[in-house]
Amino acid sequence: MPSVLPKVLADLPLSQAVGDLLKPHVDLVPWDAADQSGADAVVAVYTYGHPTVNGSLLDKLPKVRVISNFGVGVDHIDVPEATRRGIPVGNTPGVLDGATADMAFTLLLAAGRRLVEGDRYARGPNFLRYDPSYMLGREIHGTTVGIFGMGRIGSQVARRARGFDMNVLYHNRNRRPDVEQALGVRYALRDEVLAQSDYVVLTVPLTAETRHLIGRAELAKMKSTAILINVARGPVVDTDALTEALARRQIYAAGLDVTDPEPLPRGHPLLKLDNVTIVPHLGSATDQTRGRMAEMSLKNLLAGLQKEALPFRVVAK
Ligand code: 8YV
């Protein structure tokens, strides 16, 4: 018997947990259903792993009433275009800040103290004798972290940094006196953050303004001992410029949760450098956080299907 549940276009496969949560409520159809006959029966779009949603996709889906995104960043969705068509876009703000800030700090600690390199060495054939002269890293406590983007995730990174006895500088579109007061962090212009920081952490959303926020010129302004941490989006950093800077030891190291492109081609030179610690976009990847994201994205989806206000709606800028 054909399903009577509302048809929702999704970039399948979903994880077991997300699928189990959605399936009692909706009939999930694969992304390529947009190009097949019957596309006009689709009433919602569910984005799980950042597929592109733009005007030409929406042209094929005339009955869509809502777009629900599993995650907070919506740079893969043309929100102004959806808004123009009267289609609300929902996301999952707030619930992943802690996990993503934890990942920023995990990368900061790992890159500064050469954790992954040390793990490889400790397991490898060359570790036959302890030697106090090998693998010296960079101090964490007492150093300065500069955070680009003092939103929800940035302020959680700042809190962790204060707990590690670090000085905190930040740069943001708007000053955040509330965070300055609560956490004792200092606002600085972009160049000062670059020049003064031992760790530069990126937590900005990807927009036209933040694309290649860190390029050749910015890397050249950083200390030769500085470490760059990106938990934002890959294109916030110019990959070629970063690869060059790391290969030439113009900066000390990088810790990357995201890359551009993502994934990098397997033979990419960045992947061969020992001063890069890289994980495959794991910022929010804990059972608890992903569970909360799934619940929120379902609430948005169901509200949109019922033509109700979305509990967590993205506002077009
Ligand atoms: C998720 C993210 O991994 O929320 C975001 O913007 O990038 C991550 O939390 C992602 O959205 C799920 O695909």
C-alpha cells in the first residue's frame, strides 16, 4: 500500500537513530527523487549532511512547505530564496555549542602538545628509547587565544580557555560587552588578534564576508609559533595558503575539524604534513548532542508540515 505519510526529500542515508526518529512521521524519499516524476508530491526537505538547496532544486519541488536542517550552519541552503518563496528554514541552534567548543579545545590541546604525532610515534617501530629532547610542543596555559566569532560557540571556547588560564582576545562583527564582563575577554581588531595570538580559533558562520577570512595575508600576520584551529567551515580558510604556510613552517601547526573541499582529495598535500591534526567534521558528533539535534530538526519539520511557526527558524539576512 502506498504510504500516506508526508513525503520528505532527504539526503539519505540517515544514521539509524535519526531514521528511527523520523520514520514514524514522514515518508523519506532519496535526493534524486527531485529529478523524477512524482517530485511534486514532496512537501518538505530534510538536510542531513549539507546538500545544496537552491532555487533550481526548489523549482522541481513546488509543494515544499518547510526545509529542516540537522545542524546549525545553513550555508548550503539559499535561505533568502526559500524565504522569497514563503518556505521557512529550520535549524538546531544552541544544543551543539558545548560539543563544538569541546572539539575546538580538543584540537587546540592536540595540536599544541602534538598528541596525534606522539600517539603514532609511541606505537611505531622507532620508539625504542625515551629521550627528553623529542617532540617538544607549545604551552597552553599562560598563552593567548584569539577567537574569531564571539557567538554561542565562540563564547563557550572562551570559557574553556579561561579555565586553562589563557588570555582571551576576540574579534566579532559586534562587540560583546556581556561576554567581556562575564569572562574577562578583550575585543581587538582583526590584525591585533592575528599578531598577538598563540592560538587562533575560528567559530564564525560561513558567509560572503567570512569566506577566506584567513588567507595568505592573514597567515603572514600570525606568529611563527601560532596554531590555527578551524571548527567553523572549511572555506573560511584559504586551503592553498594554509597548506603553504604549514609546509614552510610559517605558522607552527593547525587543528582542523573542517576543510575545503570536504573531504580533501586523498592525495592532498595538507594530509601529508605532520603539523596538521585533522578530524572529519566531528564538532557536534556525540551521542547526546546529535540526539538533541535530531529532536529539534524533527520539531521544525513537523511544525512546518502543519503550517505552524517553526520553533527554531533561520532568519534570512
Ligand atoms: C553537523 C554542523 O555535523 O551544525 C552544524 O552546522 O556543521 C554540524 O553540527 C552537521 O550539520 C550535520 O551534518
